[in-house]
Amino acid sequence: MADSRRLKLTVLGSGTSVGVPTIGCTCKVCRSDDPRDRRLRPSVCLRWDGYTVMIDTGPDFRQQALAHQLDRIDAVFYTHAHADHILGIDDLRPFNFHQKEPIPIHASADTMQVIRRVFSYIFHDGPTESSRPKIATHIFATDPVSVHGLEFLPIPVRHGSGECHGFRFGPNAYLTDHSEIPEESMRLLEGLDVLFLDALRYKPHPTHSTIDASLKTVQRLQPRTTYFTHISHDLLHERAQSLLPPNVLLAYDGLELDLEA
């Protein structure tokens, strides 16, 4: 990709799997008037030269697409197959209507297997009385995947007992849903300008990184700027941000970054 091109990253959702506010909860964060404490399910979109690539399409994807006026999707990368990351696949249909072609989706073999099972109607070859998403499936392994000149390098991480993938694109990387970053993946994350990390809360969790654990990752990798995401209702934005180093920021829904690609 030419050095002169710029990449716009938009945080569509910075919350955990149940979102914030959480149904039935009356905690201080769920009742907060600060819009940064309202967190949809985790996802980002990347836009450059008229192209748009999604990382994950969760159950809030329709709402996110409308809020940010997304009018085309050129590809979707899936981190893993949990509900809060894949359940918006059906909302790719309106993009099919406009684009008149299948949308490429990229996932690991395990994730694609789950997508095919959960959305079996999409892959059914028989006649249908209604529309269904038109997608072209692509399984990634360890090699970079190129989309209109921008390369996405899959970064394997541990998500409890399961596997998840982050993605590096240029001097930037997006990692969500991880409890451990293996050493070989750490080496793939050196020399970053911007790094997104899972930081669910302060209290330990079996499948997610905490604030303290992710701060240790920041100390190890030394990215220029880090954003914490996949945030639960345990963190009040203003209070939690005040306790972080200057180069570490809490992501929030609607955050837009102009990145070097």
C-alpha cells in the first residue's frame, strides 16, 4: 500500500458480550449519563480509498451501520465465533442489495465451521422464498490476507481454552477477546503505532484480559498509543481513564482514528 494512503478506523462497539448498560442492572456505570459509558458489542470498521472492511459483525451491527452511515462492505474479518462477534451476519443482506455481489468473509477454519452451522440457511443450495446473505468464504491460516492493497495479518491469541484472532494492518493491530497472547504472537506485534487490547475490568476473568494484565502487555510491546476495548460495566470511563498512563486510553463507541496504513 502506498505510504500516502491513510486509514480511518472507527470503533463501532467497545463493550463486552452483554453490552453496557447491561439488562436489568442499576449500577453507576449502567446509569451513567456519559455517552462513553454506553458500549455496544465489540467491532471496528476500517475505511480507505472508498473501501470498507469490518472486523466482526455482532448483534448490534445494524444499529452500528446506520449510526456510522456505512454504505458498502468490501470484506469482513472474524476474530472468533462467539455470538457477540458473528450474529450480525444476516445484516449483510442490504449491502448485497446495493453491491450486487457476494461479500468476502475471512475466518479461521474453526470459526468458519461454526458460522456455517449457525447460519446454515445461508449455505443451503435449494430455492428460497426470501433473500439471504450472499457471502464468499475464505479461511485464513498464518499468511497475510490482502484486501484492496491493505494486508491483514492474523494474530492468534488464547481466549480461555479457545482460540481467537486479532489482526495487524500496517503499524496497527486490533486484538479483542484474549486472556493470553502467546510469545510467537507477541513478536508479530512489535513496532506498533496503535494497538487495541482486551481489558474487560480490574477483577480477573478466565477468558479475558484485565486492565493490569493489558498494561503489562503495553510495557512489553511499547506501542506509541494503546486503546483498551471489550469493556464491561465495571469500568466508569472517566474514573478508569484518570488512572491510566498518558499513552493508554479507553476506547469508546464512535471513536475515530486517522492511522498510517
